[in-house]
Amino acid sequence: MSKIGYSTMGFRDRDVDAALDAIAAAGFDQAEILGQAPHLEEPPSGPALADFRARLESRGLDGGTVHAPLKRNVIGAPEEGWRREKVGVLAAYLRFAAAIGAADVVIHPVPNPCFVPAADHPDTPQLIADAVHRSLDDLVPLAAEVGVRILLENLPYHCPYPFLTMKELRPLVDPYPADALGLVIDTGHAWTSKHEPAAEIIAAGSRLAGTHLQDVDYDDPQDNHWLPTHGGLNWDDIRAALVEIGYTGPWTFEVLNGRNEETPEELARITREVANRWEL
Ligand SMILES: [Zn+2]
């Protein structure tokens, strides 16, 4: 039986404890905990950390994954001061994930151009590529030491930056140990940049260790984060691709928006029904 997870991003209208309560109530096996406001803006430490872990266990949601903070928190920052600062932030989330027994930490490799001062400068893609390698050399040994795996996510930006797709990410992760570095496929990101999600899953292959299952419109996809089967993606193809590569990681749903004005509770409940129908 596969583990079925739900991101706390589905409950951005409440704090992390209320979000985790709702995920447990909807019948999920595990949660992906968002490492930024309104959830964990700072990783808890000391007694607060022990309490957090105990509350996760009491809900039956231990294990699971942590989503490192988004926005400027990337490994591929094209300025060295920015890169070093974020390596420190991401290292804290790796240690936090290990402390709560999470297996994987999702990290965005590359910045959205909207955060890059010299976004269109011709040297920027190479600066980002160099920074990604340097940051992995900093962070992968720490992940191995504390016993978590970094998962790099495909991103939907329309720009000439490297490492946005699984085709580029797979050779990036290959030289590093598989138990410390893997890949997470975001199905909606793939199609927003007009890459077939199933082909991206095949490209990630044996290094795929996580999923962000979300639907987008077929025409003019806009990273919609609809509930899977409420948009235009071909879920039979996506599931077949995951079976084809022998995927054994969690099926994590990253549903943010209701097509039909569903409440967050309704979205989680209907998502769980979809997962039941798929007989994962
Ligand atoms: Zn995602």
C-alpha cells in the first residue's frame, strides 16, 4: 500500500496545527508540512520541537515530508551572499525534518525570475547552475548525516534558467547518493511549461522519490493546483508512468484551489476519495 499525503498548503486559512488536524480528519496517512507562513515560518526547536513531534504522532501523521520555504529560498541563488544565507535556512529545515522523523525535504532548485535582480542578464543562467552545484555540495552531506533526503522539484518558470525540468534534473542528481538526494514531480508545473507529466516522470525514473499531484487546465495551464481529475491532465497516463518506473514513494496531493468553490475540507475529502478510487 502506498502512503497517501496531503500538503498543509491546502489549509493556508489556518495555522499548522489546525491544518494537520484537518489532514488527519480527511483520512490521509501523512502530511507535507509547509516551511513558511502561515505554517512553519521558523522550524521549532527545544521543547516546542518535541511537542510538535508528539502532536504529529498523536494524529498518526508521523513520517511524511517537509516543504522547505519557497520564494527566495533556493539552492541556485545567483549571488553568493544570497546563496550562503539560504544554505543556512535550508540546513535548518533538514535538521528539523530529521528531528520529526520526516523522510524527505522538498527544495526548489532555481529562483523565479521575479526574485532575481539581473533576471535577464545573459550570465544569470550559468551563475544559477554554478550555485546549484555548490549548494548541493554543501547540503547533500548534511542530509546524509542527519538521515533525510533532499528532493528537487521541477518548476514552471518561463525563462532560460537551468534545472527546471526532470530531463535536466536527473543528470544533476545522478552523481549524488540516492538516499540523500532525489526528485519530486509536480504534475501541474510540468504541464504549465508544456512538458507531459508522464514523460517527466519517466525522465526522473528511479530517482523520483516524491510527488506533488495537482491538476491544471489543459489549454492555458496556469499552475492552477486544482484537485486531480478537476483539470485537464491525463491521470491514467500519469499513474501508468508512476507504475512503469516502479515508484514506491508517497502520493502527495498539493491541492490549493477549488474549481467549484469547495471549502478546504471538501477539497481534502474529495481528494481522498480520488486516491481511494485509484486503489493506490
Ligand atoms: Zn509543488
